Amino acid sequence: MKTCTLGIVSDIHYASAAEQARGNNYEFRDIHNPLLRTALRCHRRFVWLREPLGQNYLLDKFLEGAGALDYLVANGDYSCNTAFIGVSDEAACQSARECLEKLRNRFGGAMQANFGDHELGKLSFVGGRGGMRLESWRRARQDLGLTPFWRVEMGSYVLIGVVSSLIALPVFEPDTLRGEWPEWNRLRAEHLEEIRQAFGALDPQQRVLLFCHDPSALPFLAGEETVRAKLPQIEQTIIGHLHSNLIFRQSQLLAGMPAIGFLVDPCLRAQGRRFENEISSRSYPECYPHRAFRHSRDPFTNGQETSFATF
């Protein structure tokens, strides 16, 4: 009987000194519309993280409490992305570098780091600033050492990591620059082919733990015939991005409503999910953010006991 302990950490949003210097009002400081500026300030003050650039202590707390892990998966979003263009911004790149260095110093080679959307850039919550940048893709790979597709075998389990922003690229077209769109499509095609090959090569007894930062990608994966044929072998789908069950439930609510045109961009994206099948929980087994789970004595594990713990 063999027990394997897997740690999962996601959405650290570490802030280097350069990002902290921009101040906790970086999101609304340059918004000229007083109503939008006030609404976002209230959102930050009363709903979500009054001091978004002051959360570095949480990474240290995780590292202190992680204990002896056989393997760690970091599921994306290592910086605060205060310029909204991903790690092509030097301050955000420094945040991600410091964050990943702390993780790698602690866990060494027993770790994989997934892409999040903040590594590549995303439109600001309001105001339409920033977006995905190919330079961020290059720096994430070359400067931060992130691998777009990765696969790790642990007994009869296969851990697979994918880039949600590439898979769900049609959703993120408004985030991209017109001149960069063809190259993003080429990268997406390459990534999907890697995913098809990996799922096509699965042995019948293997079980998959799928790591995908943003659940926006899951309906697109379910639309891939090779992936869909192996859905019964996906035992867990581990996402990040939503941060809490509160946002997860709000996203589910918005996905079931008619489109409301005046909502901010993230809400509009949530409302657009129904155009590709149904959202994650119907297409994939047990999709949820940041919950501990345990699997014991599955017939596919040949009598071995395997446990996983998230933090």
C-alpha cells in the first residue's frame, strides 16, 4: 500500500516591491468616470481584498505549513498584474519570479507550475486597460521557466497541466492585440494537439488529475473528441482563478442568465459560457476551486491507497 501526498497552491498573487509601489488603488486611480471609480473603490473596500498588494505573507504561511509533500502543483497567477499586461511588465515579472523562486527553493524538482491568466495579461476589471501580450508568453517561458503543457505520472495517476487562456482563446479575443491574433491561434493549435496526444495515449487503467487554471477552458476541452472519450478517466479537475466558492456560485448564476450588456468584462465572460456546451461541472467530474479531496482504493489503483491534500 502506497500513499502519495500532493500539495496544491493557486492564485498567490505575490507583489514585488515594484508592484507594491504602484499602490493598492492601482485599479481605480486612472479611471476618469467617477461612478465607475467609486464602484470599484467600494468593491475593494467592502467586498474583495481591501489591500490586494499586501498578501505576500500568505505564501510564507503556506510554505511553513505545507509539511512533507511528495509533489506540489502551483496552479497559476503568481503576480498581481498591476499593469494588466502580464509578465511583459517588469514589475509583474519580478513578482512572479520571486514567488516561483520561493516555491522552487522549498520543493525543488518535486513541483510543477501551471500558467494562469495573470501571467499572460488580462483586461482590467473596468476601463478596458491591458490584455494578453505575446511578450508575456515569451517571458513566462524563458524568464520564469513555465511549461505550457506538462505531464507527470504518479503510480496509476497521471497529472496533466494545461494553459486555460490558450484553450479558451476564442473567449479572450477582445484581450488580444489585432496583430498578435494569428500567432495566438497558432500557439493554441499546437497546445490542443499536445493535449489530444496525451489523452489519446492514456492506458485504460490510468486516472487523470487535470490542472486547468481558468474553468472557461473546460467546455472547449469537452468539445475535443479525444478528450471527451477519456472523460471517465478524469478523476479530478483542479481549477484556480475563482478564488472562493462565493465567486464560483456567482459565476454559475451569471452563466444561467440572459446577457446583460452593461456588466463589466468578467461578468460578461461568465454569461457567455453557455455558447460552448454547459459549464465545467456538467462536462467534467467534480470541478471546484481549492477544496481538499481524498481518493481511496479505487479499482484502477491496483489495491494501492492514494491520498491527496490541498492547501
